[in-house]
Amino acid sequence: SQTIHQWPATLVQPVGSPLSLECTVEGTSNPNLYWYRQAAGRGLQLLFYSVGIGQISSEVPQNLSASRPQDRQFILSSKKLLLSDSGFYLCAWSARFRGLWGYTFGSGTRLTVV
Amino acid sequence: DQQVKQNSPSLSVQEGRISILNCDYTNSMFDYFLWYKKYPAEGPTFLISISSIKDKNEDGRFTVFLNKSAKHLSLHIVPSQPGDSAVYFCAASRGSGGSNYKLTFGKGTLLTVNP
């Protein structure tokens, strides 16, 4: 079965510090991978998506970057966090399984920048 | 530019009654629509979906209605239960899969079902 792992669950970081959030999926190959952010009053905003290793598409200009060093690994990074980077970050994947496309989310990371 | 809109931030209903959550979209290229349910501090979980070739899809207590001409969809929950209390997100996409598959979400509606 397919599973998605996202860590850490919560993170408190000072302004100006770096960030690295990791997401890995199991049980599927060559998935599409996504990073979403849920900020107050803004719903779920797509930040990045990737259709393969090293392929990253950015949806909105921001202080963050993403990388996909392996097929089932997706990393969200920042060199210097801003207060506005606070939010709930969600990794998701989609892939074809038994003829159907699924779109599944991880459990999320609550990031608070102080 | 909000392409998927959920204009009601919250909704409160009594247990056993019907909950109706609404969603509007502006992008006429969207042809696949989904509802996700989210509890606090958890990722959203898939609830039900509908393709633009249909106007209704039913799964147990959950029914989604699609009105393409009005670019409007709604989720009906009957009967509502306290465990249904959560944030409900409407999502839309062009196509239902593929290498460029991505979902656009609304802001969500917090449903509270009172015992």
C-alpha cells in the first residue's frame, strides 16, 4: 500500500534561520509530488510540484525552494525564514494505482516562525 | 485570484439534519471536482469526487451535486453526525490525473455538528 511520511510534525524556528522539511512516499514509483501551505484565511495554497527527479515547478513567488533528489523524496527549504512563512505545510502525492489517480496528503508540519 | 471559492467560512447544524456546503469556481477549464475533509493538525483526507460529465455522485451519507452552467457544486451530508465536524475543502482540477495533475483548493468551510 502507498504511504506518505512527513516530518517533523511541529517546528518552531527563529526569523532568519534555515528550514528543511522532508517528505517521502512508499509503495509507488514516479509519483507527482506537491508542497501545499495552509495559512490563516488562505486555504490550501499549492507552492511547488514535481513530476520527476530534479523537476520542480513553482506556483507562487516566495521565500521557499523545493528539491527532489530521489524519486520518492521531496524537500522544502528556506535559507532564511520570515514571519510570513508560518503555516501548516502539507506534502501530497498523486499516482496512478489500479487504473485510478489518487491524491493523498501527509499529516503536515506546523511551522511557527518567531 | 481565487479560482475556487467557498464563501461560507463556517456552518453549524444540528445532529441528524442536513449539512450543505457550497463551492463556486471561475475557471471553465476545470472538469474534475473533489471534496476533502480535514481535522486539526492532520492532512486532508479524500471524501468524494465528481467528473464534469455527471451532475450528481453519491457515496453513503455524502452526495455531491454539480451545476456546470452556474459553475457551482455542493456537498450534502445526510444525516449529519458530530464526527463530521471538520474543515471541508472543495478542490478542482483540469483532468483527473496525469503528469501535470494538480488540485486548486478553496479556503475551506468549518462544519460544526452539534449533538
